[in-house]
Amino acid sequence: MIGSFGSVTVSLPRARVVDEKGHEREWRSETIPAYKRVTKQAEAIIAGAYLGGTNTRRVRRALASLFGGKISKDTVSRAWRKVQSDWEGWNQRDLSDEDIIRLILDGTVVKVRLGKKATIISLLVVLGVRRDGQKILLSIKNMGGESEEAWRSVLEDLVSRGMRAPELVSVDGGKGLETALERIWNGIDIQRCTVHKERNLLAHAPKRLHEEIKEDFNEMMYAETADEVLKKRKLFLAKWKLQCRGVADSLEEAGDRLFTFLRYPQVQWKSLRTTNAIERLHEEFKRRIKTQCVLPSAETAAMFFWVLMASGQITMQRVNGYKTLHEQPVMLDMNQAA
């Protein structure tokens, strides 16, 4: 067995078992399936080497010392074909049985080689939240940008594979994405990311006011009750309309979608307010590829992101307040903040 730990010989017992109907069959290990020679972690390492533009001979040479022995060409080729097959299957899998109640959507940019030139593309990533609170990667597509058309293509692909409309979607605030959501799933709850909005507020003010704006914004967003948040929203607007109108206009631009989280149980607020869950994935992905200034192609960029998740190198925890996900959002009068 070849794994990230090196090469090791594993002895498996042979036995016959009788099932509940009295039928006899050969026992098979679920931990180490028949003919399994390479672990998922090792497959991910091989895939990572290929995705970085390395050929089979160089992969074998590099992995021989890592795995503590000679690696055959067939072993490397089989592992790579397995990863390719799994990637293609993952992109086409049926989503109708996935009990997804929320989505977190965001994009990130990477440099890839297109036509022998370094080109910036966008990776559009979709995280789903199951009813039990577990986050899962649903989709990752390479696109030319984050336009409405690009996001519509991503969302329509999810729908075509049987995904039902989620109850709530967390977004970064891009107009193209919000318009695409309205066209595909009109009427669902949308939560604008408060971190992205804070950055936008600061962009409308001179640097000397940044600390004061941050303090006022966080005092509003992290107030203990919904009533307090909305009262501080009103105070924030009144103050900054006088001191720096652009800041107040920016907050008003987000509208009530910046405060959708208030309609849900308070224990969920931390995970609802931002798209941080997906931002952390972007950061980890870029940390893994920082030694490669330019990735070989747009497709390998998306595939490498998936490999890191599928191999377990990057894991995700359940959302905050997952035990209350069955509770319905309450009606809330946002007008008291107007």
C-alpha cells in the first residue's frame, strides 16, 4: 500500500461470512478495498504534481524518495486516471438526494496559462449546508469573471442535476450574482456578507476615518439583539450622512439583505453574517499553490481545488448553531432602522 506515510505491506485475512439471509460470501475489507494500492492522500499528491505541469517520469522520480521506494509508471498512471475519473464523476453527480438548505457562494481569482500567456480567471465556488449543519463542496467552475451570465451557468448546472432551491444563500454582494439568484430562485432569503460590506464602506472614506467607521460598524453588527442592531443601524446612517455621505450611501445600498441573519436564531448569526467559510477555503487553496506563479490551465485550477477537498487535505466543520437549523426564520420589521 502506497500512502503519504510511504510504502507498507498490509496483510489482510481471508474469510467467508454468512449474511442475514443465510447466503455465504467472501469477506471484503471496506477500509482497504480489493486491489487498492494507493491511498486517497497519495492520489492527491500525484494529482497535485500532474496539475502543476509535471510529467510522469518526473512524478515518479519525485515520489520515489517521498514514498520510500521505486514507484512504477503504471502506479502513477493508474492513480492519475482514477483522480481524473473521480473528478468527472463528481461534476456530473446527481444532487436530488442532497438535503441542502443553504448555499455560500463566492469567487476567487487565479493565474493560469492560456495560449502560452498568463491569464487571470475566476473560480466560482459553491458550498452547500446540509440540514445536519455539515458543509460540503457542491461545485467549482472556472469562468472569465463573476458576471451574471457566469453565475447563472453555475446555478443552472446545479438545478439540472436535481438540486432544489435552498432556503437561504450567503453572497459577497456582487450584483451579477444577486441578479442570477433572482432569476433562478426568485424569493429566497439572501444574506450579504458583512465583511465585504465593511471593506466597501472603508473604500468610501479617507484613511483617517477608517478606525471610527470599523468601530461603529462592528458595534452595530455584533450587538446582542436584533432590536439593538437595527437601532444602531439608524444611528450609523444618521451619523455618517453628516460626516461622510458615501459611507452612509454604501450601507443603504446593501439594504435589508445585510441584516437577513437577524431573522434566524442568534446561535446561527456567526456563520450567517459572512462568507468566511468559503473565504478560508480560498486562502488555503492559494497557500497550496503559492509556489506556482501560473497554473497550467483553467481546468487544472478547478480540479486542484477539488482534489484538496476530496482527499481530506482540507476539511470543513458544521455551521454554528446547527442544532437549530430546523427552526423557521421569524418575520422582522426592518423599517425601524429607516
